[in-house]
Amino acid sequence: MALALTYAAPARADGEFFQLDIAEGATDFSLAIARGRLNLGGNYARYDGGSSGSLSLLWSIPVDPLGTFKVGPSVARILSDTDPDRTRVGAKITFERWSPTEFGHLFLLGEYSTIDNSYFGLVQTGFGNSGFAAELSVGGSDNYSAITAAVSKRIGEGPLVLRAGYRFKAETLFVGFAINTF
């Protein structure tokens, strides 16, 4: 653990991350694409009562040895089954840190957006070369809150990851997959 606290690797520059999770009453899709210091991020969620989506364009600022900060504009669209649709523009800041550990790796991610005061935090640990990982995340905004635990398994040496978990506040299981080339 001491190694994880003293050594942070800069985010690997070019890569893609796509994730799709499906639960009863909800579907979530996330993406991140990085080219050098430029990062495009987005998500879409369909849930009982509506859907929402957001896009952000962030600039990476490595701060050794802490990790990488990313800042930039974001836009979100909320589509409600009962209320008027809303589009909002705001700013987003992200912090991420990947560290090797004696048992694998530790990945930390924190995000805040001025749009509806949305936030997301993730702690993920990987277990050596097994391809297994476990994570705990919290997220929320002026409109919702969530706490999620998940386990995942990388398939072979490629970018495909299968995942499953539990959303505590929604009291529901989910399954999904990710493609991660970082």
C-alpha cells in the first residue's frame, strides 16, 4: 500500500474506454477517449421516468506525483417522461490516479460538474495478473444519488472486461461489459 501512496503513474495518453451496464429499470453507458492531453467524455443513462446524457471536453494537467487533473466545459441534456426537457452547460473537473501495488493496482477517480452539482468517485483495485478487479463508487447530483459495488474480469489479454455488481440505493443487480484500451 505504501507503494501506491508514493508512486502515481500519469494517465496513459491515448486510449478509449466504453462501458455499458444493464439493470432492471436502468441502462448506463459511459465513454472516455483520450488523445494526448485532450479528453472527450460522455455518458447516457436511461431510467424509469426519463433519460440523461452529457458530454465533456477536458484538458489533462499532470501533477506529479499526485496524479492527473482534467478541466473543461461540459453540456448535459435531461429528457423527462413528465417534465420539460432541459439542456445545461457547465464546467467539469476530474482527478485520476493509477498506482501499482504489491497486489496489483489501485485506481482513483473523482469528478465534479457544475451542472446539477453532479459528482462521481471511484476506488478500484486490480489483483495482479489475474484480470480480476473490485470497485466501489459513489455518485450523485441535485437529482439523484447512488452507491455501487462491482467486480470485473478482463477476458484474456485484450481490452474486453465483463462486470457485475449491486446498486445499493436502487437495490438492484446489474451486469455489463467494458472495453478499455488504456
